[in-house]
Amino acid sequence: MAYTMAQGVFQVFRRRLSLQDAIKFTNILPAGIRALFVAEWNPEEEVRPFGDRETMIDEVRQLRPDHNFSTDNSISEVAAALRKHVDEQLLDETLATFPRGAMEFWKV
């Protein structure tokens, strides 16, 4: 359950980044989380804009929908877990260079 939810959250975020920004983001991730972030990635996919939280949570739930039990707070829950495993200052500094909405996405 946690794996699918985390992968869904990372995919939703990744779809909103340019290739360059996605690479910057992976550079601050530990190896295991980095692998989850890039799994099943199509870098040629069109970049989407950040939207409201509910719409993006619905998108999280679209990953393996028959086996996805992501919560209504899935993005915030993954953000809290992520922040325990990365340098938070570096995360925030990196997010500040991304499109509007990136910083808000990773708020707990």
C-alpha cells in the first residue's frame, strides 16, 4: 500500500517538472527513493501544470487503481516521510527553483 502511494505521489510530481528539474530533484534523493522516483518514467511526457491538491490526489490514485489505497492526505504523508530522509534545507532550496506549486506540493 505504501509503495504504490509513494510511487503515485512521485509520478504526479515528476509529471510537473522539466527533465532538468527532475534530475535536480533526484540528486537530493537517497538511492532507494531515487529509484522509485524514476521507475516507469517517460521523460518525453508533456509537462503538466500544478493543480489543486484534490485533483493531484485523484491522479495519485490512478496508478494501479485496483490495488491503490492512497489516502486523502497521500501527498502530505509522502512529503512527511520524504523530509525525514533528505536534507530539508537542500530540498526547500531546490524546490524554490522549480515552477510555482512545487514548494506547496511538498508541504506537510
